[in-house]
Amino acid sequence: MHCWNCKTDLSHQSSLGFFACPKCSAPDFIGTDRSPFAVLGAPRQYDLDLSELEERYLALSKWLHPDRYATLGNTWTKKCGELSALVNESYESLKNSESRLDALLVGSSDLAKTNSDAIPTRYAERFFEMQELRMEDAAAARALALSLQSEIKQEDNALLEQIDRIARSLNWNKPLEKQSLLTLMETRAKRAYLRSLIANLQKVLL
């Protein structure tokens, strides 16, 4: 490996991640693993210290900001812009629990096939009933929509707690136990379905 700017031989560089060329100080990233965890130097786990994550993000953003290297030419600003984008995308992936779980599940989703029977379709029947009722009694339909929305939100919160509990219990640095992964994927599928219903109900209630 060589420095992209001065072509200095960097084959002796043993540590992975961001570094500055010892000769010209050009920033770069070493390593084939460009997962958000590797980019931000965070442990590959569901629970993260968000204050440490933000501190690391801000430090990298300041160091890599293209404006800092504007006087060095387009090559520097382009390279630092690419590295900054990598840092920004990684931080967006890790700063909230849902997208962080998405990052952890990359490459694992194909191990678990969601059971369609696990989707709580009982709400769909009541949703269609509410839609039909709108044609006859708008006030009654609205009341039904509010009741249904409240009930779905309660289950949605319960599913979110279940997802959080499962994700915290898993060791993400080892092969995942298939049954735990299946349960996690099915619970997420249930929640995605409920969130779509909540969004549709919100349109009705506007």
C-alpha cells in the first residue's frame, strides 16, 4: 500500500482505520472492513456509548473536512470529501438503535426467513372495516381509527422493547444463533407491518 498523495510505502502500517501519512500527513483509511463500526472505531455491538461515538465523529469530521485542505488542491479536497462522506454515513448508521441494528444485520438477514404467519394481520380486517365505515359515518370511522391507532401503538412499543432486549442479548462478534436471529427478524417484520398501518391511519385522521 502507498500514500495516495506522496506514494510513500505504507506496507508497514499495521493498525487499521484512519491514519495520517508519516511523510506528507495525508489522511486515509486502511482496511477492507468499511462497516460503520470499523470506520468510527466503535465496538461491533448493539449497545454503544453515544457520547464517545459523537466525540469520535466530531474529531474525524474536523480532521477530514475538505475546506481544511482547500489550499492544497482539488485532489486533496476530493479525497477528503470522500473520507468525510464515509464518516458521515457511518455516524448516521450508528447514532440510533434501529439503523445500528440494520448495520449489525448486514449479511445475516438471509439466514432467517420470516414466517408470514407471524405478521399480525388481524389489524388489517379492522382497518378495512374502518375504511368502509367512512362512507356511512365519518365520525364513527374516526373514532374507530383512533381506537385502532392507540391499540397498534401499544403493540408497536411492546415489539420495540422486545427487539431491544433480543439485540442486547446477542454477541454480535460470533455467529448468531439461528433461532434468536429468526425471532429478531420476525419481530422486526411485525413492527414494520404495524408502522405501515399507523402511517395509513394517520392519513385518515388528518
